[in-house]
Amino acid sequence: MYICTMIYKRKAYDKLLNWKEKAKGGKALLIEGARRIGKSTLVKAFGEQEYDSYIVIDFNDASPTVFNCFEEHLGDLDTFFMILSAEYGVRLHKRKSLIIFDEVQRYPRARQSVKRLVQDGRYDYIETGSLISLREAVSDITIPSEERRIRMNPMDFEEFAWACGEEALITLIRHCFEKKEPLESSLHRRAMMLFKQYMLVGGMPQSVDAFLSENKSFIDADVEKRDILSLYRSDIMKIGSRYRSRVISIFDQIPAFLSQHEKRVVFSKVGEGSYFSQYADTFFWLSDSMIANECFNCSDPNIGLSLNEERTMIKCYMGDTGLLVSHAFDETELEDSSLYRQILNDKLSINEGMLYENVIAQQLVANGYRLFFYNHYNEMLHRNDMEVDFLLSNQSKTNFKISPVEVKSSGNYRTTSLERFISKFRERIATPYIIHPRPLQIRDSIVAIPPYMAICL
């Protein structure tokens, strides 16, 4: 795996290698993702490492010559490539060169041209785009079938640890998880400190870079995160007016939802007379743009969790936990670093559960899971008597099993809901997990793991 610009190794690089080997020029690759997660950096590193030459066409600032080339010369590809080669000063080699359409949502015609370019077969093509804008820029074009898509997430904890030079520690974490053994106490403390740093900094490469390049300054990382949050807000203001205000409303209230005990969206608190159907497009938009990760209640954990989802009961997590920290606390609360010290020293009395649950949701999404939780309302008691934070399916159609996951931010907790869930669905249970700050331990059938082992789920 290649160490890309800003010295960060990304798992998505292996997906690019897989596409290059299997597609063999028959498909372009579209990398979708939220703003500022490192898409452009990744593909430039890929072009430099894996091809004899490459061209990056950044549609944010491409020259009039480039735009005219797409408008006037797609019917004559010999001329088209000759102009691009001269404009960028790059010699193109048949089947050994890559052309990158960066921020392709800025110029939808380039995306539509992929069909003709791929069929020509001379070069490989990668497109990058921010999901927010990609969805808004396809109404007047035909989406090419010669396009394969992958989604790219913010850096997960493992990638953050690599960036911090902790490859050996990650290898040990995976080994101990496989053997179901705890890390030695001093290594556990080291891994927990690293994890809490990740929880505060997050996985946006610019934030990670600011943190590592300035003597591990959380304040410098916070400046970068607030710039990204401002970009998200600006992008939201560009969407259709039909539901723009509702997207802003939900986006602004994500920290408030997650600071509640049950962390669900309570629509009566969003606005008087509010209900889910009014906000369905809002949650879809935030999730589809990867600003947020939505998590639905699954009323009957069975084959195909989505078949039993109750979309009126939803949790809404931030796509990046570092951004959640900056979104939840204003600059004055963070400036003196006291909040950072409280979290690093396990002294934060409020909101720590919000951060822990959000960061586990972020890791599960990075691991490829859709998010579901379980909630049971007891009619006799008139209250919820069972709630499990996450349900992980083995995806099997013939031997379906599910792993319930409970997230605890402190070492003192009860497991009543998890035990009731295990009893009720015993035949469907694989391995139940508790994620807590202590070293790995096994209690009866429940495997309790520290949060840094969530990369192994």
C-alpha cells in the first residue's frame, strides 16, 4: 500500500489497485465522498505510483482551452488528446497513462464523456467528486454505464494510527483481538490514549496534518475542522430551497440529538408538530452526502435488516467524530484545552458517551456496515425496556447470525438490555460485544473489547 501525499497511507488505495487490475480500461472509476477527505491526494499519488504518466484536470480551475477541448473535439479524439497533452505538458502512453477528472461535478459534460473515452480504450480514467455536488449536477447528463463507483470515508482509527507511526501497535491490536487476549496494561493505556486523540482530531486529513505537524495541537486541528464545517454549511445553502432549511436545522441539532441518553432524533424537539415524513429527504441528503451516518431501528433482527427497519426511529451521527467535537463545542470552550484534557484523562462528566458512540458508528461504516439499532417499547411499563446500540449482520442467507454491540464510555455500566436481547433472540446471536474503555475480557458469551479494537469487527 502506498504512502500518499501528507504521508498518509489510505485503505482506499487498495481499491484503486483492484479496479486497475480487474477493469483493464473497460470502466472508469468514480470516487465519491464528502468534502476534504483526501480523494484528490489519493488519486494523484496513485497516478504517480502506478502509471508512466498522468494528467490531472481540476475542473475548479481548468483553462478555457480545456473546456473548449471537451466542447469541440470529443468527436476527434486524436486532436482531443493532443490538446490535453500539450496543455498539461504531459506525454500520454497508450494503456500506461491515467487521466484524472478532479471535482468532476463542476463540469458534468466531462462525466458524460467518459462513455466515449472508455470505449476508445487508450487510457484509464478516474473521476473524483464531492457527493453533495454530484447529486445536484446530473439532471442534464446521461450517467455513463462505463463507470464504476467506490465510496471513500474519512480516515478510520487504523489509518490515523498509521499516520502517527503506530503500525506495530495496530498489528498487535489485531493479533490480540484474534486471540481474544487483552493488551498488556501499559500498551492498553497507550492504545487508549491514541484512540482518544483520534476521537478528538477525527479523520479529515487536513485536521490530522495540522495536529501532527504542530506538536499535536488540538487547537490547530480545530481550526481546520471549523473551515470544513463552514464548507459543509455553504454547500447546504446551495441545495434546493424546498428542504434547505430542514437540512440546516437537522445539521445544527446533531450534537443535541446525540447528547440525549437514547441519542435518537425526537421530532417534537426539532419543531412543534414535526414528524419523520417531513424530514425523510433531509436525512437521506445528509447521509448520501456522507456528512452524517444515519442509523435506523430494526424491529425484528432477521435476514436483511433493512427489511424490518423502522425509518421513523432514527439516530443521526456525524460522519467524522472530530468534526462532531468542533460542531458541539464553540471555540471559547476549546481554546484553553481544558475539554481536551478532560477527555484524555477520562474526566468529562457529560457528552463523552456521545463521542464514543459516534466514533464507533464511524468505524463500523468504514468497515462496510449499514447502521441499525434495536429498540423495544414495553406497553405495560409505558417505556423502552430494551435498546441495543448497533446490530451487525453476517449477511448470510442460509445461516443468518447477528452480533449486537453496546457502547459504554465508562468502566461502570449495566448490561441489562444486552442480556435481554441475547435471551430473546438467542438462536440468531453470533458474538455479542460490549465496547468499553477497559482491556478485552470475556463474560459468559459476551466479548467486551476496548474501542481501539472496533477496527477488527
